[in-house]
Amino acid sequence: MTHENLFILKNLSKRFVKGKETISIFDGLDMTIPKGDFLAIMGPSGSGKTTLLNLLGGVDQPTGGEVIFDGERVDSLSESQLTKWRANNIGFIFQFYNLMPMLNAERNVELPLLLTNLSSKERMQRVHTALKLVGLEDRAKHMPSEMSGGQLQRVAIARAVVSDPKLLLCDEPTGDLDRQTADEILQMLQLLNRDFGKTIVMVTHDPAAARYASRTLHLDKGQFVEKEQLMEKSA
Amino acid sequence: MSIFSQSWAVIVMNIRSLPRRLWMSLAMVLASAVVVAVLLAFLAMAKGFEVTLQSAGAKDVAFFLRTGSAAELNSSVTRDQVNLIAEAPGIARSGNSPIVSPELYVIVDGIKKSSLTEANIPLRGLDPQGVELRQNFTLVAGRMFAPGTDELIVGEGILREFNGFDLGSEVRFGKYKWKVVGVFSTGGNVFESELWADAKVIQSLYNRGSTYQSVRAKLTPDADLEAIKAYLENDPRITQEVQTEEAYFAAQGKSLSYMAIFGRVISSVMAFGALAGALNTMYTSVADRAKEIATLRAIGFSHFSAFVGTMAEALVLALIGGIVGALSAFALFDGMNASTLGGSFTQVVFSFEMSPELVLQGVYLSLIIGFVSGFFPAWRAASVPVAVAFQGGR
Ligand SMILES: Nc1ncnc2c1ncn2[C@@H]1O[C@H](COP(=O)(O)OP(=O)(O)OP(=O)(O)O)[C@@H](O)[C@H]1O
Ligand SMILES: [Mg+2]
């Protein structure tokens, strides 16, 4: 059975308990992400964008409600089940790249493959395919300290896609880059979405970045506010 | 297997990130090294002392002291008693005469080379037969003292540690002058920390009349110590008790075993200090790598790999320290000569005895330091929230 929707969130709630205080971030959030979607999530600081991304990525668990991924409930998985689930299904792209500074580009890209049973030869083949995809084949042996921000983010993208996950989760992927470099990265995400069928959820503050997505949701105080039509008219 | 490849990858990354925490890591290595070196120094000292005394005692030599005297210095045996003891069962004979050596043991002063202070040296009076009872006795230089003269021979340990005993020199103890005519070795054991001269000469110079202080007797292969004890007890004229020479020196050798205990206590206390520092180093390491740990966890690396990586780092640092400590203890102390008070308040010259087993003990200690200082930080590493990967800052 195949499912049209990669994610369905039903009546999702998330609360943080801090001492005696309880902060409610989401209370009854519903959301559907179809397969092949390129979704941008915008919203003011503190609106819960990163929290939502963490819930989607199995980095954090909801306080209540259901998370259905490709037809299966994942909200009640144990920590170690979630860890495996992340390895199999999710590629993360971070604002600050999060590369391992002591590993060169190809070793960084190889990391997710260490969780598979691939031989080291097969791993290196895949690593080089991924580096080629992001145009950094010739930088395979370079250390992170020897690369620019744009190059680092491209290595990070190669790392996110090397194990062929269904979903890419990006938190401010261009937040640390200049306009031109940001555009290159966003074009790359677009390519991954269009030509490789990756479902992408991207958190961004930048309306120009959001324009690369196929749709944008605005998060405010834990709820989606429909600005979609408005955005399209103005574009 | 993924569990190995991911753990191995994390270990490699941790080790490669060490230069970022160079000074803290070196401090941990140093702390571990010092603790291990101190432990080994004490253990080697105790071991060396024990070996020096234990190797002096022979199994087949019976050793007689006045009942209640723990050492030769405060024991005494009259000539008549010597003759009675010589008739005990199980004493070996050469031709018709029993192989016994009645001996005197007096204290003289010498100047230590290391500190230029006075220290006690035993001057032993014995007969040629007594010399033969010592295993491994060899004259390394000069000749044997002539009976009835003021000649003496000097043990190699004394020659090494004290001034003025060179072959041919004259030494003066109190009113009397002696001439050094020979240097002897007994294979490194405690007898080398003595001066030997003719028993009769010492009896007359030190006004001992015809008394001695101890008796050594060669035992026949089938001798029974219990039978000798019974013989001694049954004769009211005899006020001596018997043990094998081996047992006597083994007990004396234990007198420095408190050094080993002391060393263990000191190094345990120091190990706690080192642990505090090492824990600090490791917690810092976890904090330093928190974002990397969280990122790996987001990618799908297990708790376990984060734990193992930190644990391995702690063990490696402590173990490097342990090895450095053991090697420096080896380089500094192995074979180093020392002298200390033996059972009779005389100087016993011995050397620190480093052995593979001792080095192993040092390595174990460092692994314990590594394990304990790694465990709790590793636990923290394993529980770094994955969400940390998304937090700001490079
Ligand atoms: N672990 C946590 N414990 C307590 N409160 C938290 C935790 N994580 C997030 N919050 C709170 O939840 C709210 C939403 O945080 P979140 O990081 O999702 O915002 P955001 O939309 O990503 O903001 P920004 O644009 O600044 O990144 C904030 O008020 C934050 O303080
Ligand atoms: Mg955020």
C-alpha cells in the first residue's frame, strides 16, 4: 500500500515543562505534507518552527496527538527506534552546516552510510556520487576549515542525501550565507525536489528563499495562518 | 556491523578532536602519569627490599636466636650452648664435626655517600665455615681476612653506598683500626650490606668473652625442624629457638611491606585528585563536542556510540598517562640503589625492583582512573539532546 501523504499530523500538541512553568508551543495542530512537497515554513522568532521541525524529524516527541509517517504512527516509537527511523528516512540540513571539523568532506558525507551494511568500497562510490551531485567532487579530501560557507552547506547537502532518505529537513539552510550563495543552495534543493523526488520541509526567515518552495506555511503562536493566496497575488 | 563502524568512527573523531582540548587533555595524561609513577616507586621499593632480604635466606640452614629475640642484635648464645645446639638432630656434618657457624653481630658507624651522614653498618664476626654457609658468596677483589687479625672484608653494597671502604684502606671504629683486605658479593642480598671479620677477634675487641649472638647450622636433607625444636625445649640449658634462615629473612623482608601499603594509600589518595581533574577534562570534552554528538545522533548514530566514544577518549588519555608514568618510574627508579633501616636498625642496601607485574599494576590503576573519569561524562554524552544540533552558533 502506498500513501500519498508522507506526513499527517493530527491534533498535535507540544508543551515544555520548565520548573513550575509549562510552555505550550502547539495545541491541536493539524498538518498534512504530501509526498514530493517542497514546503517552506515561515514565522516570527519563537513561533515554534524549529520545534515543529524537530517533531517531524523524530528529534523530539510530541506531548499529544498523532504523527503518521508514510502510513505509520511514529509518535510512540522509543528513542532507539526513533534513532533508526531517522537514519532510514530523514536527511538533516542545518543553518550552521554541522560538519565534523576533524573529518574531510568525503568522510563527513560518509557518516550516514556507516549506519548501513555497505562495504567501504560501496560507501565511497555513493559518497562520490553525492559529492558530484553538489559539484564538489574535487573537494573530497578538503577539510571543513578549508571551505567556504556555500561549499560547507553543499557538503552538508551531500551528507543529507547520501543515504537516499525520503525527507529532507532544513532549518534556515541559507541563514548564514550571502544572497548569491543562498540562491545556489536553494536551486540545489529545488533540483533534489524536482528531479530526485525528495520531499523537503524548510524553515526560513527569508521570503526570497521561501519562493523556491512549492508552497509556504506561516506559523504564528503555534498555529498556521493562511497567507498563501496573499503571497501568490503579490508575487 | 554498524554498531562497530559507528562506534569506531566516533572514537576516531574524538581522538582527532583532542588537539582542540590539548592542555586539558595533557593535564589528564600528566595526572594519571604522576599517580602511576608514585605507586610504582613505592611498590618497587618494597619489592626490592623484600627481594634483598628474602634471597639471603637458605632453606637448608637452621638459624638459632635467643628465645624472644626478633633479630641478631639483641640475641646471645654462649659457647656451651653452641656446642649443645651442634648436637641437635638433623645438623649436617663434615667428616665428624657438625657444620655450624656461631656468629657475632655488632654495629659500627659509616658515612653515607649520598647524604654524608653517619649510619649504622653491621660488622659480623664469623669463621670460614660461616662463609661457606652463604650461597653465592664470591670474593670480587682482594682476599679473605686472615683469622686472628684485624682484617675485614667489605660487602659490595657497603662499598657502593658508604665512603672509605675501598680495598686496602684502613677504617677506624672507636678505638680499633681495621684493614680492608677484600670485597665480597653474595648475589645482591642483604649480606652485602655487612662487614665481615674473624669472630674471635670481635669477641676480644668488644669484650664478649666467649659468647656469640646467633648460630647458623647446615641441615641434612631429611632434617625435621620440629625434632630440633623438641630437642631445644627438652634441654633446659638451651635458651634458643630455631627457624630456617629463609623464614627469618622472609619476616624481616616484610618489615618494608608497609611501604607497599603506604604507596597504595598515597597513590589512591592522589588518584582521587587525578580523578577530579580527569572528570573535569572529560566533562569539558563532552561540552566541547555537544553539537557534534547531537548532529551524529540526528543522523542516526546510537546513544551507545556517543558513550563509547567518550569512554574511549578517557581510557586512551589515562592509559597514555599510565604508560608514561610506568616508563618514567622504570627509567628513574629501576635498579636505583637505596638504603634504609633494616630489622636491626642497620642500613640495608637494596635496589628498586621494577617488574612487568608492577608495570601492569600501574596500567590497571590508570585504566581505573580512565574508566571512572570517563563513565559519567560518557553518560552525559549519550544523553545530549538531539535538539542541540539545531541550536545557534557555529
Ligand atoms: N527544550 C525547550 N525547553 C523549553 N522551551 C523551549 C525548548 N525548545 C524551544 N522552547 C521554546 O519554544 C518556543 C519555540 O521555539 P522554536 O525554537 O521552535 O522557535 P523558532 O520559531 O524556531 O524560533 P527562531 O526563529 O528564533 O529559530 C520558544 O519560546 C522557545 O523558548
Ligand atoms: Mg529556529
